[in-house]
Amino acid sequence: MAGDLDAIVLKAMRRAPQDRYRGVGDLVDDVRSHMALRPVAARSGSAGYTVGRYLRRHRVATAAAAAALLAIVAGGGAAAWQARQTAIERDVALAEARRSESINRMLTVMFRDTASSAVGEEATVKQMLDQTAAQLVASVDRSAKSATLITTLADLYVNLEDAAGADALLSQALARGIGAGDPVATAEIKLRLASTAAAMGRTDDMAPLLDSADAVFAADPARFRKERLESMSGRAQLARRKGDYDTAIRLLQLSLPDADRVYAEDHRELLTRYNNLLVYMVEANRLDAMPAVFVAADAALARTGQQGSAQGLAIEQLKGVRLMKLDRLAEAERLFRGVADRRRAVFGKSAALAVDLLQLGRAELALGKFAAARDVLGEARPMAIDNLGPDAVPTLVITLGLAEALAEAGDTGRAETLIGEVAPRIAAMGPVGLPQGIAARTRAIIRLKQGRIAEARREADASEQIFRTLGAPGESYLKSFAALRRRLAT
């Protein structure tokens, strides 16, 4: 969520009591201010923000005055154009009002039974979301307002990095026909469901969902510019899942100019697009094209004042990943450590910090700093399990990295134990993938350290074959095989 609603919910969930609302009454007052298009206490009251709220509060009068002025200056053509713009503004205003009403109802349900308790611990928020979702899915009707409430709640799940929760909620809503009375509401549910399907690995579900949603949005491209951008991102994600990086990168590059305009006030959406584009370029080894995107992303970060935000840190992390691929390991290590320290100081333990530590651990492994890598990845693993779950790919890769560090440091017994813990989960993912290739390589290192050279060579052969099959995503891992082969030869 963006803007006022985002600020209201985040303020209600702050970890520190002094940073939260003093009581439910203050929270409700802020929600009512938002619904009335007045400035809210959860956001800074800058002059630009306050004026913006005034203009939005008097949207109809402002649009009418502009239409009259254009009619005088340019005649009927301009008036007709402005009438069209006013209609779009009206539809957007109605959608925002509907969403605000949904937020109000959702917050009422969420906080009704917790008015006197501390709201802020992440586990508590998750429990509240689950309870709210169960109540709302069982009680809401098939109206567009109900669909907006469901999609807003799904956004909260996503903000808590709980794609599974969002996916389950949206799937239930679609199955129950929530929003079926309004094609646009149904399309918005399907658009979000396509995104969660990608996160859950259900690639085959994405195209039908996106096609169905696009059929609705195509009827009025001007009104649904934001939704069409989201769909384009979904199609880029689908292309990436299929290994078609040319299409994935092209779609995101095409979307950026329009995204700069549409998301002028929603910096997270804009920066997420830059982040995704850079991720795809890393995976496709388009390293030479990345500096220009970094320049544009840094400009967007500076323009929005988000250099220290989660998105800003993610983009900094990708600079380190590029350095790793270019074998500039010491530079990458310094950058990863800086990103991890900043994220830990600002955000505390999180899934993102676990990934930061994974990257730092990988750099230290490549530099031969096995004890340091063991400590870093040892910190990252429980964090990943708590925030991402034991089956998530980052959790598995962190565990494999920790096993490698332990083996290189001489503790092959514990390394074997870790490999045994994740082996069933990796096997369930199929025969080919990054975790499978990394697991075989880690087993090769363990066998090498145990002096079981023939077994180590077989595992190395299997690992190398997997990485070659993966194409571009496996290329960076293939670089390490020359050194491993030399060790196996001696």
C-alpha cells in the first residue's frame, strides 16, 4: 500500500510503543482524516503534502474550474478532453474512497479485540491478519467493496513477506466469487493472484490470470494505467520463470518511462521495478548494461529521498552481486557488509537481512574466509527460517553455504547433518535448479575434505551438469569449478 494508508498501517504496527498510536481512537481519527482527504498524523505535514490533500479534497471543483478555463482558451476540443480526464479522476476517486472504506472496516476488525494490547510485534500482526482474513472471507458479499477489502488485506500479507498468506486469501476470494459483480474488482484479484502464484512457483497459473485481467483493463487504458503496468511486470516475471530473459528485460525497460509518471508519488512501486530489472540483468549476466540502470535507479532514490529505504538497500546489494560476478570479491564483501549493517540498524532481523548475510557469506567463502562465512551464515539461517520458512530457496541456499563453510573449516560432521536436513526439501523441488546444483557441489567439498575423492568427483560432475543445464543463472557458479577441479586432481 502507498501514501496515507501505508503510513497509517505501518504506524499502527511500529515495534516501539512510543512510535505507535496512543490508542485506537487516534488510529480511527487518522483513518477518518484520510477518508475525508485531510492530512493524516502518520505522515509529515509538509506544505506540498498539505496542499496536495487540499486539491484532492476539492477534486471535483478543481477539475471543473480547469475544464472551464480550457473551454474559454481552447474551445470545445479541450473541454471534451478535460471532461474525459475529469471522468477518469472521478473513477479514481471512487476507487480510492472504496479502498478507504475497506481499510476502515479491516482495521476495525483487526484492532477490535486488541484495543488495550500492544500492537507491533511481527508475529502478532501475522496472527491478526490471519484472524481478520478468516472472518472477512466468511462474512463479506460479492460486491466490489468486498473485493477491495480482500485485495487490501492481501497487500498487507505481501508487505509482511507472506506470499503464501496472500495467495490463500486471494484464491479463497476468487473461489467464493467475491467481487464477481464487478469485472474490474475480479480483474484486480486475478492480477494480484498472478503475482502470488509466481511467488509460490505456480507458473502455469500466471498467464490465464493475466490474460483475464488484461481483457478488462484493455477496455480503458487511460483509467487502468497502473493496473496495466502491474500486468506488464507480471508478464516479465512469467518470462523470467520460463528462462526468456530477453522478453523479461525488454518488458521492464519498456514500462519504466510510464512507471516514472504513474508512480511519481509511490516510490516503492517505482523502485521495485528498477530492482526487478537489475535482478533479471544479474541472472542473465547482462553486467555491462547494469551501470546505466544503476544511474537511473540512484537518481530515483535521490529524487524520492529513499537511499536508506529497503528498496535502496536492495539496489545497493545488487551492485555487490555484480561485483561478485566480475570477481571483484573484496569490493563486494565490503559493500555487502555495509548493506547488512545498515539494514540491521534500521530494520532489525528480517528476511531481507538474511539475504544480505547470504551474499556476504558467499563473498567470504569465495575469499577463503571460512570462519567468517560460518559465523555470518550461522546468523542468517535461523533468521531465514523464521521469516521465510524452511522450504524457501534462500533458506536452503543459506544452509548449503553454512555446510560448505563448516566443511572447509574442518567440521564435516555438522556439515553432513545440515545437508541431510535440507536434502528431502531440495529433492522435492525436482532434479534441476540452483539449490540442487549447490547441494551437489557442497557434497563434493565435504567428500573432498573427508578424503573420499572418487565420490567428490562424481558429485562435482553432477553439480557442473546441473549448472550448465540452467544456462545463464548457473554461469556464475561454474566459475568456481576450475579451482575445485584442481583440488580434486591433487
